Amino acid sequence: MLEPCVFTIFGSTGHLSRTKLLPSLYHLEAEGRLPEGIVIVCVGRRPWNNETWRKEVNRWLEERIGARLDNQRLSQFLEKIHYFLGDIESPETFVKLKEFLETSQGFSDNHVFYLSLPPAEYKMVAHQLAVNDLNQEEAGWRRLVIEKPFGYDLEDAQTLDYSLRKDFGEHQLFRIDHYLGKETVQNVFVFRFANLMMEPLWNRNYIDHVQITHSEMAGIEDRAEFYDGAGALRDMIQSHLLQLLTLVAMEPPPNLDAESIRDEKVKVLKSIRPIPKSAVHAHAFRAQYGRGRNGDRNIPGYLDEAGIPKHSTTETYAALKLYIDNWRWRNVPIYLRTGKRMAGSHSFISIRFKHPPQQLFRETQIEEIPPNWLLLGIQPEQCIRAEMQVREPGIGMRTRTTQLDASTCYLPENGHQLDAYEALLLDVIEGDHSQFLRSDEVHWAWSVVDPILKVWAVERDFIHTYPAGSWGPLESNRLFEKESQAWRNTLASE
Ligand code: BG6
């Protein structure tokens, strides 16, 4: 049974809290998964009280969840929510917060502090919590949750980590990468380690290369300031895509303990061949979307977006070629790619197998047999598919590609698809670290991209462009090791 706790959200009026945290907590409450006696404290600067705040939350949930909102569950949920008025810039706020948390009737001594704030605020808030002993665990547990990006580059991440770990123990820190809460991402782990069939093939002897793609049709929306300072490599690859890579490439852990799983993921990151500055151009490619079209709609280019400096060279597209120098993966290229304003919105992993060693069908009507692919769809389509060749019925020797589908996606009866945050918030309350990043994991992930960031930071006078609504710039094909390799843009048979 879950222990009761007080779940305090800093930055509760912000985008993440409105679109993810509060809806996820509501869904967990509606499904009866939250612990008895949980209290949700929302810290904000706006001059609201419990009543006005609950009305706001009610409105957001109606907007997001609509007809599926259960009125009885909703009122139960709203009663658990309290508004705490305070400016985090003022140390006084933390003194008052401590008093509020310690003297309110029925509040548990177990605490989650969720920093739904710009990363620049993490150190200060964590420190103020510690100054007021809200990190002390004599009476109950204390957990601090932070969101990526964990730092701006390797050095900054180290400073942040050092500072957080002065105030909180590693066992108290929950570093969220919401991709780890996605259903199919967790299924990669199950698919690999609950089935024997693939294991003998899962290595350099049979795999030609791996591609991990995340593409979005959306642009930067209202995040110009954040995005222009971050760029695609920091925003997606350093975190989400490298996490997917660790799951594809890791060795089976000895058991399902958080530490055992994270040890294996760290080994993968540590084994990624470092990219020296002189090899950055051979391993990494960046570009920015220009004006384009989506159907009959004109789409502005990145430089036309509100809030973007006219000469910005921030990348909205980034692609990387990595190698993992271990026995399983040596010399198998792993291509990672992400972009905004692309032709489609998908996340998927495609694994291309090598050709059979003997070209047995070369003399027949089949000139070249396409290779096998294994496709792991993460979103929107959640699927596991293997592409194989079968003989076409009839006279003569012809083949076609068929897909074996092991899709696991189904919509539950209530029509609600589990959101990554629901699973992860529950893990925080349970104290399960297995889907959260450990300090050394963050360090090694930054080490992979840091040399690229350094080179790109000084080469600021030119960036390739691609038309909005396209699959990205053709020039990125230069990353491929062989002519037979090309970006795979769809889960359907090509
Ligand atoms: C976030 C990035 O971490 O992930 C966004 O900051 C990106 O730029 C988002 O759009 C993608 O997440 P999802 O769950 O929508 O695929």
C-alpha cells in the first residue's frame, strides 16, 4: 500500500503543471491509484486562494479531459488541492511553506517537492528547501523531482549536480525524462528481455544499423526563448533519444532493481565512442526549418517565428551517428535524428538487419531482396513489427515484404490512454527510481554531445535549412556509412 504524502508543485500555474502534472494526478485519483491521505500543494505567485485555484484547475481539466471527466472524482480531487501563495525568489516563502506543511491538519510527514520550474531555478529552490530542513528525513521521506534539461552543457550539468547533491541525497533525487514513462519505451525492455528469439540476432553480427527518429510537425510553439537557447540536440537528443538508445543497446540487468537497470544503461553511455572536435562534421548534422507548406497551409520559417532573433543559427533539426565500442555493438552505426516542422509526427526505432550471406536469388526475377527490419513504434502508433520477405504466390520466383505485427496498443474501456507522467508520478510516490536518471547517467549523456555543442557554438555563421513540412535536409545523408543506408520515415512497408 502506498504511504500518504504531501505533493508540492512549484511553478504550479505553468504549462507543464496545467497540461501534464495536474491532469495526470487527476487520472490517478480517478483510477483510485493515489495513496489515501495525499494532499497536493500548489505553490504560485498569483494572488489566488483555495477557492479561486480550484476553479482554475477545474477549468483546465475540463478543457483537457472534456466529456471523460467524472464529476464525483473531480470534486474529490479538487478537495485534495491547496493553493500556497508565495514568490520563490523570497527566502521568506520557504519559511512560511515549512510552517504551513508542518502545522496543517492531516498533512503527512512524507513529502514530494516537484520543481516544475525553469532549470535555472533548481539550485536555489533545492537549497532553500534544505536551509529550512525540508530535506531532512527523520519524520518521513523527502523527494525532489526535477525535469530535463539537467544543465546546459557538461560543465553546467556538473555544477548543478554538485549543488543538488549538497542539499539532497541521491536517493532523494528523481530526475525525470518523460520518455521513460511511455508505454512502448517500457515495452522495448520487455520485448528484448522477455523473449529469447531476438537475442541471438541482437548484435553486430546480424544488425546493419539502428535508427532512432523523433519528428514533429509542430514548430517551437510559444517556447521561442527556451528553444532558441537550447536547440534540437540539447532538447531531444541529449535526453530522450539517448535514453531510447540505452534501452535498445543495454545488456540484460541481473535483476529489476533500479540500480541494476541504471548500471547497465550507464555502461552503454560510457561505451559510446567519443567524438573528437575534429570529427564533429562527420558525426553530426544540424539544420533549421525555412518557410514551407503543409497541405495548402503556408508555414513560416524559424527566423519568422515570434521571439526568434533574425540571425539565429539555432538548429531545429539534428542528426547524429554514434558507435558503441563494446562486443555487442562495435562498428554498428546508430543514427539518431530529430526535427521540428517535419513532414510527420512520429517517434520510432528502426533496426535494419544485414543481408543473408549468400545471394541465392540473384539469378531469379528478384534482383535484390530487401533486408529485414524490426520496427518499434513509440508514438503515435505503438507497435512492434518485423519486416520479412515471403514468396508471392504464382509462377516464377517473386517476393514481397510482409510485416509480422506484435502490436500491443489497445484503448482501455474508459477511452483513457495512460500518459507517461501518470506512471512516473506514481513511481516517485512509491520511491521507485528505475525509470529516473541517476547522476552518472546524466553526466555520461552530456559527455556524448558536449564536443558537438562546443563546435556548433563557435560555428555560428552558417546553418543548412530545410523546408518546413519536409523530412529534413538531404545533406544529412552524408552521415550514412554506406550508400545502402537511408533514413526510414515510416513504419509502413517501404
Ligand atoms: C520535450 C521537448 O522534452 O519533449 C519538446 O522539450 C518536445 O521540444 C517534447 O516537443 C516531445 O515530447 P512528446 O512526449 O510530445 O513526444
